[in-house]
Amino acid sequence: MPADPRSPVKTSHPLTRIADALRGESVGGFLLVGAAVLALVLANSPWRDAYFALSGFSVGPAALHLDLTVATWAADGLLAIFFFVVGLELKREFLAGDLRDPAKAVLPVAAAVGGMIAPALIYVAINLANPDALVGWAIPTATDIAFALAVLAVIGSSLPPALRMFLLTLAVVDDLLAISIIAVFYTDDLSFAPLLLALVPLGLFALAVQRGLRAWWLLLPLAALTWALVHACGVHATVAGVLLGFTVPVLARRGERPDPGRRSPAERIEHLVRPISAGIAVPVFAFFAAGVSVVDGGGIGAALADPVTQGIIAGLVLGKTVGVLGSTWLVQRFTRARLSDDLGWWDLLGLAQLAGIGFTVSLLVGELAFGTGTPEDDHVKIGVLTGSVTAVLLATVLLRIRNAHHRRLAEDRERS
């Protein structure tokens, strides 16, 4: 029976439609890239002094050692929300998705390891004549998961889902390894007392979500306290986001009444948090992290002539590609691990190039290695941005070709 045309049509609230759009990676990717471009424009415009003044403005309770700059709040605070979502998604895939099979998980994990070793070796080789620059060996080792997934979402509508999951696993393992490197090699004043204390609110948070409690007034303070203690111990605070995400149960508790849509606890929380991550946290971080001035300090030419910059660019563009491809091939050659049937080596080559997008942890390591406001710090930012843009362009060309190939295969299957 046709619907009565006089009956009111139910429409979703505008905020609901915005949230639904932000749950798709394409919209979040456009916001991320737009924020980064805006930062670059402002940092090289007549308003650059105002931009850097805002970025360096301190706010927060000094008594708790949280009087941080706006840029630091964006990098350490807001970005933890993004890593919380990453932790949720990765845990779900490991326990309830394709990656619960070790034979499928071992390849992206190996790719992450190889994708960190090769860039470091290339950077060291280029800077051997300058021992003072060797402290930056870890700068090109990290893949920025936010940028990489956003680019893949924009250019790869027909690429196999297995490619995205391979990249997601690689990037998260890569970031976790990079943060471990920071803790070991770039943390001079690691404090174990706050680190141990952080286990208390983290454990209470885990207990609450495991028992199905959803009260925001309980979960948010526990999460904030965990983050603050991890930040105080000297470890990069985004680790707190990953750890909190790992505590959320992926499967419904035995005897728990399923909610509408039969979503797991992790899926319910991710559904709520992902729009905040994609629409606020990541774009705001990109706005403050991508602002580097190339009109000051000798310009782009002086930066590109610096072996530090050259090592970063070569590490991201060449090292990531060689490391990811080489380690994946070696593991598949000498073990029983195999790529998904949907993936080819040309797909993996495009993914390896995409892994050369270094941003978050790369910029952080650069600041820790050379300090902020130094000529080397500016050259690090230029190297990271140049290498990342080059990686994006190379990956885009190849993955667009592969996208068309997979689309033709899908159309052939539909016709047959």
C-alpha cells in the first residue's frame, strides 16, 4: 500500500546528518587536508605572526603541569581521541575481523617493522658525515595513519577492503613502535610513578566498560585522568588513547541484551566518538602541526640543501617503499603467511608509497631531536611535508590505476 502523501516525512536532525557524514573517511579526509593547507597558507602570509602566536599561546592549570601551548593540546590531547578510535577499530579487527587469523596479521606487522628500519638506515647513510644530525634518525620512520587513510578513502573507492585493513594495521603498529622509540631514545626524564598510577584509572575504565557501564560522567573523568598521568610520565600522551581503546570489549558480554542493530560495545562507542575525531580532533591538530614558514630562515632552497631534509625525504619516499615491500616479500617467501587473494603486488606497491606519508610522530620526533624554533626544526618540517606530498602523488597515480582495475573486475563479475 503506497504511503499517504499527507503524512509527515521523518527527517534526521542536521547534527545527525553531519555526524553520519563524518563517519565516512572521505569527508574527514577533506577536512584534514583543508586544515593542513590553511595552516601552510597562514604560516607564509602577512598574518603568520598571529598564527604562530596562537599556536604558542599557553593555557591550562600550571599546578598540574598542564599549562601547555595550544599546539601541544592539539597534538597530545585532541589526537588522543583519534588514537582511541584507532584502538577500538584495530582491536575489533584482531578479535572479530579478518586479522584474528595470525597468517593474515603477520604480514602488515612485518611491513611496519621493515618500513621503520629502511628509512632509518637511509637517513643515517645520508647524514654520516654530520654526527650532530644523526639524532634525527627516527624522524622518517613513522606513517601518519590519519593522512594515509584519508588519502586512501578519497582515491580508492573500488580498492579491496583488505588493502585498507593492511594499511590500518601497518600504520598503527608503526605509530606504536615509533612511540616506543620516543620513550627509549628521546625521553630524558621518564617518570615511572605517574606511569604506574595511570594503571589505576585505566583499570577502572576497563572494568566499567567490561561491565557494560555507559555513564559519561564516569568514563570521561577516568579517561582524562589516564591521559594526564601518561602525559606526566613523559611518554607521548596519545598512547593513552590507544590503551583506552584496547580496553573496550569487542563482543557483547555473555547474557547481555543486544542493542538495536546488534552493535558490539566497541562499535557503539566508536559510533559516538568517530565524528568528534574526524570533525574536530584531527583537523585541529593538522591546523597547528602543518604550519611551517618557508619565507623565513633562508627559504625552501636552503632547507632542501640540508642533509637532514634530504635524509627525511629519501627515508619517507624511498625507505618506506623498500622497507614495506621488502619485508612483506621476505615474510611471505619464508613463511606460510600470504597476502589476501584480493590484493596484488601492485596494490601493495601503492600502499607502500602511501606509507611514506609522515606527519604526526615525524614532526614530534623532529622537535624532540633538534628542539623547537631552530633552523633544523624548520628543515625537519619542510622535509616531512615535502616527502609526504611526494609520497601522496606517487601513491595517487598508482592507486588510481589500480582502482580502475578493480572497478573493471567488479563490473565483469556483475555481468557474468
